Amino acid sequence: MQNKIIPIYKIIILFLITLFQFNISNAEKLKLIEISGNERIPDETIIIFSELKINDDIDAKDLNYSIKLLYETDYFDDIKIQFKNGTVLINVKENPIIQSIQINGK
């Protein structure tokens, strides 16, 4: 029996094919977006800021990017996103509104 050495380029190609298939299999079609925890900011505005769109294929990277975009608005104190069975659940805690400012001094 002869020992065969596999050329490095074949190993790299196999690795890339496996990695590509793994990334494709983790993407799932977005069917519904549900928003909770918001009081002042409309659901539609949160969806627009998240840049998530129904029927898009999304994965964990897309969800992390949506969280980043929502935090960049400075409207939210806390954001949690879950993805289950084609539904994205976005739970937000809005930043409080400054109702009055009092300046003391001479």
C-alpha cells in the first residue's frame, strides 16, 4: 500500500468548499419581524433602522449588524434580537427623554 500525499491546493479547495456550504446552510429566509418594548418609536422606524427586510436570507452576521445599526441611533438603552423559525424578535429598551433642564449658578 502506497502512502499518498495530498497536495496543499486540494486541501485548501476542500476547506473553502466546506466553509462556503456551512455559510449557506446557516442563512435562513426572514418571514416576519416582531418588535417589543418600544413606547415612543414606531415599529416601522425600528425595522427601517435595522435594515432587515422580509424574504432576505439572514444569518448571525446580519443580526449583529442590525444591533449595531440600532445602537448607533442613540434611541435605545438595550437591544436584544432573536431569530426563530423565520421570525426576528427585536426587543428594545428606549433611552429616557430629558423632560427638563435646570441650571443653577450665579
